[in-house]
Amino acid sequence: MAKQSWKPGNLLYPVPAVLVTCQDKAGKDNVLTVAWAGTICSSPAMLSISVRKERYSHHMIKETGEFVVNLTTKHLLRATDYCGVRSGRDEDKFVSMHLTKGKAEKVKPPIIVESPVNLECKVKQIVELGSHDMFIAEVVNVQISDSYMDERGSFHLNDSELLAYSHGEYYSLGKKLGTFGWSVRKSNSSKKRKR
């Protein structure tokens, strides 16, 4: 397969497209779309989001040290895109996109009720990188929607039609191709059959 060399760029795709809610010290809320978000530690549970310095939400998160990452679904597609291209300086995006504010348990910014998972976060470190600052945060509480719980208490997150963002386009997660560790299990079972 032939290859081309391009200048360095951010082509690490797909990534989750999440809605981040935040609040300033005066109590004004905002919601923005972030595609540069990721898990960075499991114990304690930590994640990071990268936000441009000129974004309206940047000063809110820096000022209060709190935010909520709200996972997005196919049903939140329009709001996810809209909140990434409109500024909270000019309008209340909760109102514009008919998003329902809910109460977080451990932080002041609201959760988005329509989201299947809300990750309440407290900033532990801010890393200045250039165009973006990375907010490294501890997940201090998780709220999940009862809609995706079964009678045995198992959470079926993948039934929520989560969104992914890839090279300027949004996708709903598709067909399951395997489960964690399946390659090893398959390999071991085929070895046993060959004996």
C-alpha cells in the first residue's frame, strides 16, 4: 500500500464527541462540545479535556475547577454539533437546543438529563499546550440513565447509540465486532481443538 507524508496534524480518529457543562463563579452555566477528551487513569478515575483558550467555557473551567462530561448519542447529534459552533457568550445553548439541566451531586455545573452518562469532574491540573489547555480531572461522581439498565442491574451503554467524531464527520457506533480479550479466548479455544 502506497503512503504519503503530511505535515504533523491531529488525525487520531475516531474520538468521542462529548458535551461539557460548566459554570462560572457567578452561577452562569454553559455547554460546549469537546472532541478532544480521553480516559487517562482508572484508579483514581481520571480523564482529560482540551479546550481552546479563547473559548467562552475556558475561563469558567479554569475559574471554578469543575465541569461535567456528558456522553452524546444519536438523539443528541444536532445539539452536539450546535454547541460546538455557537458561543455561550451570545446565547443560552441549553435553551436553544432544549437540553434539560439536572443537578450534579458533587460539583456545581449541571448535568444534561438527556445524556446516558454524566461524569462529574474536578480539575487536578491544567497543562498549557499551545492552542489548547488540557484540563486533567478526577471523576468524582457518575450518573447513569435508568433507561439502559436491565432487570439484573446490568448497564447496557452501547444500546444508547453513542456518537463518535472522525475527520469532520459524526458517526453512530455500529455493529459489535468483538469483546475485550476475545482474540486470546478464540486463540486458546482453537489450540485446544487442534490437540
